[in-house]
Amino acid sequence: MQGMRAIFLSSALLLSCQLLTSCGSGASWDRSYNLRQWEKLRITAESAFLAGDYEHAQELMQGAVDFAANIGGTDFRLGNTLSLLGDAANRNGKKKEALAYYERALSQLDASMVRENNRFDRRLLQEDIASVALKVGDLALQKGDLAAAESSYGQALNLYKQWIGSQPGQLICEGYGRSLFGLAVLDSKRGKLDRAAKTFHLALNSPATDQYSGRLRDQLEQLYQATTRSGATTASVEAVQPGDQFKELMLAAKAGIESKDFLTSRQKYAEAVAVGEKSGVDKEKLASAYHGLAKSFDWLKQKDAAEQYYLKELALRETLVGQEDHYDFILAKLARLCHSRHDEKSAFNYLSRLIKLRKSMTGQDSTDMGEALTQLTAVNLAMGQKSEALKNALKGLTLLSQTDKLRGDTLTCIDEMSSLLLALGQYKEASAANDRIIETCRRKKSRSTRCQFATLRTAAIAAQQSSLLRDSQPSVAALIAGLEFAGEESRYDLIHRLNSEAFDFVEPGQLYAAALLAQASLTLNEQGQANHFFVKAKLHSLSILSTVENKLGNKEKKARLDAEIAQLHARTP
């Protein structure tokens, strides 16, 4: 995967350099059109490749090749795109096609080298040539064409060798090591074990060794030992299975998680699952692979796939003992996923199991139970169970008052709970819920929308409990101050949520809060930039005020607001 990214980066660097010369006054419309279409297809194909959809990536990259061919006979894009097409075919299991694409790519890149005079661009082209030659060597070796493999590995090694002494990056070092590895394997297949051992030794003691991947280093060490072992034969060396593939994939996936590269973690966990299911690894290890894959899908917002693998993990762990902590996480996660797709019945069932489990593990008065009850509150509300929602909300809030540390998803539940309490007229409890959110966010030095919204809702509650309209002015100031917490990008979203909630206020006494929310939005709009976000917010706010005045029977005020709305619509494109 790193190799693929390096190729994409190399493409981007070359593209940025050559576009400067290709878009001058002499550039034809056809060339510009082909460039745009090539770039569009290449980016889409890369995304499909990184997502593991190799079939689709190959189809898209084939289209990119056609456009690249129309750009220019020796343009670097054609050779590079053929290389990427070979990668997609290779991952798709079409080895013969991949080899043909790689060989075409080498020929095209060589032609580009002849034309290119810029030293920087020539170096990038050489790196591409070395990478493709290495891939040709690997496929030729798998095919049993040892002569072709030796030629390609030799070509790659000669290129990588010239960069080893000049502080090379990890990809150059890995390519150098893999070239030596391939040549050593060739010698072992030909029965030249002494020469193979020397090549393995050279690779293990080169200046590049420190930057090898763990997998390459393990393979080199194991095969070096196999070739130097007393009585070693070609058969005994080939019988060695370098490394633990499942373990290596799990480590690579974990590295992806740690670097927040969730596309890589998803790919590696998926490969680990495939290897684990096929080879029959320990059930707990396979469950860990399911867990990692589910979390990767979850982080990538692929909720259906995440739910599928959480269910696989749950089913497998239920066959093991001592898995209660894992059950806890999975049940809570499955409940949230079901709730997010509005399957409230399933969410309720998972939460019922979770509450029963937590009661047996930590007791019915624990903060863990409080978190489960706040989660259940949202599900109760979605199912129309308002009395149950209120009971669980109050109980959950009481239990959570025992802890200073709240998870982000628990804060989300409290946020939903505070809206429920406000709607049901439980102002004291709603204020307490908002205070928990504000306190936690401030301790974390967070200016999240959730914290801003809680600040505004607290001010709205204060205004709602005022008996006189003049008492609302301090609350308006508090609302505006809360909005100023927000960055420009999140400000409209915040106003939209506030205004949407204001439409739910139907009791006459609650109209104060609705009016204040709208006034705060208008005041902000007057102070802010006149972009489309604020214009939209102002229209929304004026609509709320018009609704308020209509319910209060103030027809003249409503008419003036409606006229202002019409004028704003007329001025807005």
C-alpha cells in the first residue's frame, strides 16, 4: 500500500511540473480535455484501489490509459498509468494481464526518459522504472521464468543501488532489499545456495537495513538461516514459510490505526480475516481481526459493514469464556449502529442485554449503568416512549453525576437527553444535563458544537423561565456569546440546529426561547459576513419570528416580518 501511495505521489509531482509546460498558449483543446479526463479517472481509480475494489479500479484505470495515450506518445502519464493498471490487475488475481501491463509500462517509461531533460523529473521516472521492474521480477519468478526475473531484479537493483548512499527514504530502502531478496531466491531455486546465502547476508547488512519493513527483515533472516544450515538443499529452503502472515497483517493493520490511516487498517484487517478464516487461527485472534475490521469500517462511516463484523465478533466470542468486557463494548456499539439506522427494536434489545450484563458486572448504581441508561433514553424517545425516556434520563443523569470523565458518545446521549427534558418542561434537570456537557467540554478545552449548543440551550432555559420580556436581554447576550465560540464553518450548523429546535416550542410560555434563538441568529448575521450561510440562517430566523408573532396574534408584526422575508428572497440569487 505504501508503494502504491509513493507511485501516486510521484505521479502528482511529475504532473505538477509538466502541467506548467503543457498548458501554455500552444496547448490544444484536445490535449487539455484528455488531461482533465485522465486526471479525473486516475483519482477515482486510486480511490477504488485504496478501498479494495480492484475490479472497479482496473476498469477505471483502463479508461485513464486511453486518455493518457491521447496526451502524447512519450508523456510520462501513459507509463505511470499502465503501471497502476498492472497493480489493479495484479491485486485482482489477473497475473498474466498484470505482467503485460507492467512490461508496457517499462517500455513507455523508458521512452519518457529519453525525452526528459529535467534532472528532478528524470529521478522520479527512474524511481517508477525501478518499482515496475521489481514487480515484473516478482511475477516472472511466480511464473517460473527465472531468466526474465533475474533481468528485472538486476535492473531494479542497479537503480536502487545508486540512491542508497544518499539518505534514501524507506521506499527506496525497501526496494533495494526486495531486489536482493529476489536475486537470492533465484539462486536458491537454481541450487546455488552459497551465493544465495551471500546475497541474503548482503541485504541484511546493508545501509538500508534499518528502514526495511518487519516482514522483509523476517523473510531475509529466515531464508539466510535456511541457506546456511548444515545439509541445506533447494527443497529444504523452499519448504521454509517466512513469517507469520496473520501476525504480520495484524501488526500492519494496527500501525494503520495508530497513524489514523483507516483505509490501510481496513485493508490489512480484511486480509487478516481472510487468512485467519482459511488457516483456522485461534478463535480469539480471529475475533480480534473481526473487531479491528469492524472499527475500521465504523471510522470510515461504513456502518452496515461495521455492524456485520461486530455481529461476527459477537457470535465468535459467545463460544469462548471470559469475554464479558468484549460483550459490553460490542453490545453498546451494535445498539448505536441500529439506532443510527432507525432500527429501534434491535437497539432496544441490545441495550437490554447490555444493562443486564452491566448490572451483573458493576451493579445497578454504577456510572457504567448511567451511560447505558442515557443511551436507552434516546431509543425510548425514538420509539415514542416518553415516560420511560424521562425515567431513564433522570436515573442516568443521577448516576453520571458521580464521575468527572465522560466519553464522547455519552455526551451525545446527554445532549439528546437535555433536549427531551427541555421539551417535557423539566427545566432544572435540563439545566443540570447542559451543565455536565459544558463542564466536560471546558475541562477538555473543547469548543465543540455540542458545548456551544448546550451553552445556548442553558441561556434559552433561563429566558424561558423569565416572566417579563425585558428580562430576556441578558439571555440574548448569552446566546450571542455562545455563538461566538463557534468557528465560521460550524456557526451555520449551530444556528440551523437552534432554529430547528425552536420550531418544536408550541406552548405560549416556550415562545420566549424560540424568539430569543431567532434574535441571536439575526444579531449574529448583522455582525457577520454577508455570505450565503448567514443569509440562509437569517431567513430561517425571520420565519421563526413570524411564527411566534402569529401565535401571539400580532398580525402587524407578522406582516412586517413576512415583507422582510420576501425582500430578502428577492435579493438572494
